[in-house]
Amino acid sequence: MEPKQKLINSADSCVDEALCGLVRASGSLSLLEGHRVVLRSDLHNLRGKVALLSGGGSGHEPAHGGFLGAGMLTAAVAGGVFASPPPASILAAVLCLHNAGASGVLLIVKNYTGDRLNFGLAAEQARNHGVDVDMVIVAEDCAFNQPRKAGRRGLCGTIFIHKLAGALAEEGCSLVQIVSKVTEVLKGIGTLGVSLSPCSVPGCLPSFDLPPGDMELGLGIHGEPGIKRSKVASADEVVKTMIDHMTNPDSQSHLPLKSGDSVVVCVNNLGALSCLEMAVVTRATIVCLESRGVLVARVMSGSFMTSLEMAGTSLSLMKVDQETLRLFDAKTSAPAWPNLSSVCVSGRSYITQATSSWPQDDTLSEGPLSPVMRRALDKICTTLLEKQEELNALDRAAGDGDCGNTHAQAARVIQEWLQSHVVPGCPGRLLSVLAGLVQEKMGGSSGALYTLFLTAAAGHVTEGQSDAAAWATAMHAGTQAMKKYGGADVGDRTMLDALCPAVDELMKLKTAPPGGQVAVLQAAVEKASSGAESTRDLTAMAGRASYIAAERVTLPDPGAVAVAAILRAVLEALEEQK
């Protein structure tokens, strides 16, 4: 097996280059010379306040460097990938903070043996230098029913402590006060991870072997396998399994959680879950907790403490009261902290009522134009049904062969509507109703184009304004909308090749004497027919036919033929009326 490909320069240089990238991209961070230590650039603001230092192995980004800022960490020290940082670098960071005027330094450490030893050693050395230093160990992993002597691991719940301690330090609390408060809060934090894949340290093979279709429950953040392997289930089932395990009173490392408790939830991406999956898991987590009577106060969802490219997630829960929530909500400039709302997630109405967009049938009333419009519609529908096979055949030559079916579907829907509704006397209302029917039932791009046409035309013909000139303006407006949103024009071998010449002709209605209107209409219908016929010789520039070799497209465009047929049907209905 080959090590997994990674987009780095070399396994040896990737940690230093990543730290450099983090600091270079920020205006408020700097590197401590000779060490893998990231510092806030505004250390002068530290005078008289407690400084917070955290850190650990690299590969957990954005932890810990992304959590530096006012209201969170003052410095972070990085080890190699998944390796504890050396005590010399930790000490250098502590002394730097002390020399900047910090009243004390708090080390926030995840419960791993290497981290405890190295941070502990640096703390002892710092005390010998006269630094007021203390250490809080985060051990909130809920995986093991009977934790071994090493105790519970420190996972993503650590960033809750970064946040709360940061808010307290910003308010000027003493080191003793901060340690006391976060030690209390730590009792109410629990984390559990699940993954669908292992991860691999740069230059190395994957950390463990996970067959496709399997998932690992209760794993840490260093590529170590978990406590239980099972088949991948649905997101809802996985989340329920996780929360059941985390809160199971038979386990020594469970988080006691009862109905009525308030929690902050962190849904943490272990590296390679898509944002879509993360949102699905987030929903499942909120629903599962609420079903147990737990009040979900805040939810953070995203990448906070990753495990390189592991395709998994961890859930961290923190029991909160009003004071803890106040500290959690306090502002921070740390770039990896999410910009959350301070509104309680549970108990909020999160559905907004929709308003209907189409005219209601009960507002439709007949008028003098109703009979002629009904006749025209009847004629259009029967014509399209008669031409169904012809249009399909034309479409098979250059498209997917369903143009006749889509038009017939629209025709049947309109016929059905005509049987049980009056035709409103206001033409604009009728066009709006037709737009609604076509949008809902016709489908395809032709459905969208006809809906656009009808919607744009509707505003130009009212009961009081429905003379020939108004209809011409309406037709023109509809055509312009088709061009604007469809992106095609005359000559592109689409329905516009029949529609545009006809509309150009219809514009003459604006100036035609009353006796000459029928002649204009007849001419417009002829223009539409010859326009449709001319599409035989055009190269398709838009629509589905544009993807087909030009020499194979020798029949007229079915959309243009349909438009010509619709216009002819309207003319015939008007002539029959006489």
C-alpha cells in the first residue's frame, strides 16, 4: 500500500508551513521565533490579565491556532502531526506571556499522557521562573465504559473551555477564579466521535483499516480506532446511538443528562464530512436531544477539532446555566469561533408561513371577453393534442422526443381547468391562471418559457385595456422575457424563430385601422409558420438541439412548430366567431 496522497510539499515541512500560512493570512497573529508557537500580536493588551495557552499535536486544525483572539486563547503551541509539543516551546510561550505583563498563565491541556507530561514539565519550570501558572486538564471523552488508568481522553469539548476561560480572562478574573469556574463546568461536558474512515498522517499509511460500509464508534482524534465497529446506519440512527452511549448511566464515563437540562451542542467535523452531511447530523442531534426533553440552547456545527481527513463527526454536549451561557455568548475575535446567534435553539418557531402566489379561483368573474377567450383556448388545446405525435417525431430528431407530450400535458391540464372554472373577463387574470397551471404541470424548459411569457404578458392586458394594441404590447413583453431569461434570440433555432416574426407583425396592430386588424393577424400567423419552417436550415445555438451535430438536424424545430400551431388556432377561433 502507498501512503495517501496529500496536497503538501513534504511531510517534514507541512506543520511549519501550515503555521506560517495561518499567521500570514491573519493580521493579528505572529510566530515566536525558533518555536512552533502562535501568539496574538496584541500582547500589550495582556497587562494585568490572565493569559491562556493551549496546544497539542498538529492535524486538528483549526484547533488550536484558530482559537486565538480577544476573548479566547492568547497563544497556542503546536507539536508535530498528532505529537505532543516539546516542553522547551511550551516554556518559551509561557515566559513570553509572563514578560508581556500577564498576571498569570493558564495551560488548557487535553488528557493525553504526552501532553500532560510536557505541559506539566513546562509548568514546573515556569514556576521556578516566578510565573503564576496553573493547568486545567480536559478529559471529557464518553467512549469507554471503564476508563483505564490514563483516564478519559480530551476531545472537542476542550474548545468550550477555551471559550469560557477566555471570556472570564477578558473580564479580568483571577487565575484561581478561572480555574475554579471551568473545573466546575468540565463535570458537565461529554464528547463522543464516530467515523466512516481512518485518517493518515502525512507520509504514512492509514491509521487503521476500516472496510467500506463499516463505521467506528468512540474513536479519538489521533487516528486511533474506537470501541465498537458496526455497519453504517442512517444519520438519525447513528446520532441516537451516540447520544444513548454518551448518557448511559451504566458507563463510568457517561454524561448525566436528564429531561429539563439545558445544553450547548457542538457538532464537530472530524475532517472530511461534507457540509451537507454535517447539516443532516446537526438536525438529527437537535431532534434527538429535544425528544428526551433536553433544552438545546446553542448549536455550533462545523470543523473545530479535526483529525486530518477522517470522514466522521464528534458530538460534544455541555450542560449550561445562565451564567455559563453568558460566557459562551461573549464576543471573541478568534477566527475559528462561529458567529452564533444568542437565541435559544429549542422552542423557537423556525417555519415561516408561505403566501400563495397565484390568483385564487373564487376571485374570478366573467366578462364580455370570456366566451371568445374560452373558444380560443379550446382550439389551442385540441390543436396541441392533435399534433402530439408530430411534435414528438420532430423532437426525436434533435432532442429527447417528448416535445409533443409536454405540450399535450399542458393542453389536458387547461382543458380540465376549463371544465370546472369560469374564464375571467380580465385577460390578464386568465394569463396569470394559465401561467400557474403551466408552471405546475408542463415541466421542462418549455414549461418555464411559456410561464415566463404568460407572466410577463399578463400585466399588459386588463379588462379596461384589452384592445388590439394592448394585446400586441403584451405579446411583445412576453417575448422579451423569454429572450432575457432563456438566453436565445431569433436565428438560434428555437420557438423564438416562430414567435418573434409574428410579434413584430402584431406590433402593427398599434397603428392599424379597425378594419385592417384581421389582415395583420393573418400576416402574423403566416410569419410564424414560415419562421418555424426556416428553422430547418438553422444551426441550433440554444436549447437541447445545440448539443447535436448540425448535419443531423434537418427537420424544423418542434418548439417553433408548436408556437405557429398555437397562433393559427387563435386566428381560426377568432374567424369562426364571425
